[in-house]
Amino acid sequence: MTAQATAVNAVSAKPKPRRRSLLHRLVYEVVDGQPIYYKGYREVLAGHKTLEEIMSDSSLQAWLKGRIYAVLLQQLLNSDFDITVGEQGLTLGKKRQRGADLAIFRIKDLVLNNHYSKRPPEVVIEIDVAADTEDSSDMEYIFRKVADYFAFGVKKVFWVFTDKQQIMVASPNEPAQTFSWNNDIIVLEGVSFNVATILAKAGRTLG
């Protein structure tokens, strides 16, 4: 049984209106018509945590997201590419929606409107895992999401793991590689980032 199906079976088939509304707000992504919930959603349903507690980034995740964005944006100025940050919604197909922490688009493919992008970015950068994976594993979720990105047309995916201080680099039809975040990570030709350097230049250490 898939993680998505298990997650759906973990809640009532006919939830009460208030619970149904809460479940809707707890949906992080949709794959093959099945919801993937935010990590910790069961604790919200049980009243042990709030929506904000599980949907917000940690200080490290939020800081890295902003700093990596700033470094890449500076390198992408006056190029054919643009970058988004936050939680870029992507519509991969019917009843298939994913969210990317950072996405680099060709300018011609980045349509600015109030909808998820139906066009693929060239590059996606993710930081940790925000999805509930209690019924499978983080790596199972990651590889499925990466495969979905490639099927959509994404050319490269970078996944930053803050706990291990590592970055996974994945390209279609090639084995994924993992690097220490002390390495220079080449995103596009002439465009790169180095997490250790970003921290050092800011004079920051991990608490």
C-alpha cells in the first residue's frame, strides 16, 4: 500500500465538516489524486499541535532558503533564467500537484499569475522533507518526487539535508550523487552555491 493511500485510510472515510476542512488545509501535495499531508498532521488532528507548528520552516530551513535564493538570484541576473522561492506550486498533470522550495525557470516558461505553474522549471532545489512519510520513508518519498519532477520536464533536482549537512544531486537517467555541503554545487553553467561558504560569509554557525 502506498504512503498516500495509507495516509487516507488513517482518517475517517466520512470526516465531520470541521475535520474535513482541517484535513483540506493539511494537504501538502497531491499525487495521482491522493493527498500527501504535512509531516505531523496526525498531531494536529489530535489537537496536540497547531497548523502553524507543522507548516512553518525551522529557522535553519527558512534562513538557508532565503540565502541560497539570494546567492542564485545574483548569478542569474541578466540571464535567460529567473528563480522563485517559498513554495512554488507546480501542476504536473490532472490531480497531481507538487511544491518546490526553490525553482529556476527559463524566463519564457515563468508565467506570473495567481495559479500554480503548469510549465516545468529547469531546476528544483528542496530543503529537507515537509511531507508526512510515517507509513513509508523519507527516501521513498524523495525518489518518487524526483521521478515526478523528471517526468514533468525538470532537468535537475538538488535536495539539501540539514541534519546530515549533505546535498543530493539528481539528473534524469543518471545515478543520484550526494555531496557534503562544503562542496560547490553547480546548478547551471556559471551558477553555483556552497552552503558552508554561505554560513561562513554570514558569520553564522549551527546552534
